[in-house]
Amino acid sequence: MNLVLLVFSYLKARLLNTLLNILLLSLGIAVITVLLLFSNQLKEKISDNTKGIDLVVGAKGSPLQLILCNIFHIDFPTGNIKLNEAERLAKHRLVKSAIPLALGDSYQNFRIVGTNTAYADLYQAELASGVWWVSDLEVVVGAAAAEILKLKVGDTFESAHGLSKEGHAHAENPFVVRGVLKKLNSVIDNLILTNVSSIWKVHEEHDSINVEKVFSDTSILVPTIAAGDSTKEITSLLIKYRNPIAAIQLPRYINTQTNMQAASPAFEAARLFSILGVGVQALNGFAYVLIFISALSIFIALYNSLKERKYDLAIMRSMGASRTKLVVATQLEGITLTLFGSLIGMALGHGVLYLFTAFVAESQKTGISATIFYKEELFLFGGSLLLGIICSLIPSFQAYRTDIHKVLAGN
């Protein structure tokens, strides 16, 4: 007696009921899979993008906005800070390194960042083609930005003010692409990098900076101008602490004794996850409700099916089938339903995320991939099979207790 064929015959006989049970379970598994992939990769991206940055210093405003803008580049700046004030802070005894960022322009919604090569070193960025910028209005483009914008070495483009395509275009100061970065799956993939002077130049009607000239007393942040220049501004500083004591003293000093604001990426990222966590938990709750309904449906289906098949089970017993075989057959039904439900659900979850990243332009900037698998998915798969076993316990117990004499006598 082939139990597998027997089980499939029973499931095929109740095809509509079988498909409904599989569909309910697969939808719940799919929702959990999508949330698992999205939340895990988002945490990894945040961790990777904040690595090496202990503090972000910018204009006073929302600390979370400061982090979102200057690390993840998905928000607007809180304002600008004076270069001479940033210069003094960069020389502070508790600061190991400070990387300047000058924001304000974009091209086709991809942000142009004025900085130095230390910013690229922060993400261990390497050139796939071309060279690094040397003069003003030369840029190096991230891999994702270059792919979507179809930019290559030697191309030129005009930046627009702000982060939208409708911003005022700086036609009088076109940028030229000098290099394209290798793909890193980090925020730098979506950026267009240049020097700080370029950002100033496109916003000034009469440029007063001669980039060929290096002053005798130069700024450590922007070497092409004089240190202490009070007329220039940048958006923020990305700071690395010199020692652990800086984590206690430096943010308080900046927030209370300067016109600038300090925000901790680690703290603000945790706060961001607490905000996002409410929605994730709500969706998870909905998924578990679907799984519970599916489990209940599988249990009812197996229980009713057993009542309908009492005579068949009795015939099987009379033909030599043991009680154990009847139990195994009932268990196989529950496991088969949850097996197909979990496999279809996981495939559906990865498929939905793939379609989302393939057709939603903004999602491509996140670097989230549908082809990544996590060990939690194995636990989810194992839990689904365990659910099938649990749902089959009572029907299996009833099958085990089947009295062939009473059943056959009653029929």
C-alpha cells in the first residue's frame, strides 16, 4: 500500500478545500517572508552605511533628519554651518577625523555630494572606470546612479537645485563625469560625488575661488581656500571619535556651546527602527492571524475528512493495514498541506520583493535584494511542518482508535 499516493488521492478528491488551505497558509508565510527580508536587509544597510561614523554635526533642527539627510541621503538638510566653525571642531582634541559634506543639488533625483576622497574611503569605494576628480565640476558617479542615469566617463550633465527634477537647473555650470564606482550595495551607489568647491561654484554668480591656487594657510576640510574663511558654508561634518570619552563629552559640547547640532547615528537609527517597528509588528500580527486561520482550516478539513472516511479506514485495517499506518497517513495529509503552503509562501514572498525592486524605481536605491536567504526562513519552514503535525494530532488519534468491528457492523 503506497501511503503517499493514497494521501494525494484524498487531497485531490477535496481539491477546492485543499487549495484553499494551501492559499491561506502561503499568504501568511509570504507576508512574514517579505517582512523578514526587508527588515533584516534594512538593518544591515543601516549598519553598513553608518560604519565608521560616530557623530553627524550640522545645523540645529531634527537629529533624525540630520541622520537621514547626511548618511542615508533621503531627506533635506536642516541648514548649513559655517566653514570656520566646522574647521575649529575638526581640530578639536576629541576628534580623530572629520569629513565635510556640502549638499544642495541633484541630477534626476540622485544627490550630488560635495566632499573629499575620505568619504569614498569610508565605504572602501573603488573605481570601476575613469579617475577621481581633480578640478571643480568634475564628478565620480556611484554604480547604481550610473546604471540608471546611463552615465559614463566623459558625459556631461546639468545639476538641479534640491532633490527633484523640477528644481532650478544650473545650466551655466555643467558637470563632467571623470569616474564610475564599483557596485558596493551601500548608499554611495546612489550618489554623485564631487569636491566641496563645485557645490559652492554652482551656487555663486561670481565665483571668487581660484581652485588652482592653494593658500599658504589652508583649511584641513577644503584645502583650496584659506582656513578660517567666514563666508563659506557646508552642510555637515561626519566625525570619528579619537577615544571613548569623546562619546560623552563631544555631543554635549557641540549642542550647548556652539551654533551646531550633533546627532548619533546609532541612537537615531535605533529610534528609526522603533518607529518602523510598529508597522512591521502590525503586519506580522496580520500574517500570524492568517496562519492561525489556515491551521484551524487544516484541522477542520482533516477531522471532517476522517469522519467521512471511517469506512475506508476500517476496510484498510481489515486488509492488513496497521494502526500505525493509519496514523502516518493522517499525519502525511497535514504535513503535505503545510509543506506546499510554506514552499509556495516563501516563493511568493521572494517573488513579490523581486517585482517590487524591479519595477519601483525608488526601491532600486535601497539595494534590497530578493535573492538573499536567511536562516530564519529555515525556522519558518520547520515551524510550518510542525504546524501540520499539530493540526493532525487529534485526527490521527481518532484514526488510531478506529474500531473496525463497530464501523463495519454499522455499515
